[in-house]
Amino acid sequence: MKYVLAVSGGIDSVVLLDMFASGGLGLAGSGVVAHFDHGIRVESGRDAELVKNLASRYQMKFVLGRGKLGKNASEDTARQERYKFLRQASASFCSKDRPCCRVTAYGKCSKNCKCSKDGPCCNRPCCKNG
């Protein structure tokens, strides 16, 4: 199974990436690192560069999405755009013959999160309600 890891550049997602790539799972070279730049912070390009360098270090594919949400964007809007990007990124690397799983380190989900559409498929933080 292929994994699409959502990596923001924050400590939680960087640890997640390290666990998948160099930990007991040994997935270096076989996963996809997906990073979404919301376009909220001016310095967010540095986060994207960090994540790109980490993906390269672990010999994993890197895919970057960019938004233009602006500094007044809500957390919910940012989350919706991030998961929209993750679905698109997953579609590029997954198929019926090559299933994959989106994995995030994000622990807090909106009340309206649905696993099949908006949430990750492996760690399932959004799936308590279905």
C-alpha cells in the first residue's frame, strides 16, 4: 500500500514523516509527501521548502499545493482547502490497482468531517461518527 503523508512542517507532521520513513515502518522511498501552502502567512514558503527537503532526504515524492486564502481565513476554510488538496494529491498516486491511504498528524477535526470525503483513511481522527 502507498501512503500519502500530509506534512505541514510542524513538529507533529515532521515526526509522523520520520516515523514512516525511518522508523519501524521503513517506508522511505515508497510514500508521497504532500504539503499545502494555504497562502495565509507571508513566510509559509519556508515551510514548503523545509518539507520538500525532508521528502528529498527520505527519497519520497513531494507534491505541493498552493492556496490564496489570505490572513483572515478561518481554520475551517483552511482545513477544507487542505483536505481538498489531499484528495487531489491522492488521486494522482492512487487507483483501484494501487490503493493508498492519506495520513495526517492533525488531531482536531471539524464537526462535519466525513471519513470517506474529508478525512484521512488510516489514522481516522474524524471517523468517530462514521
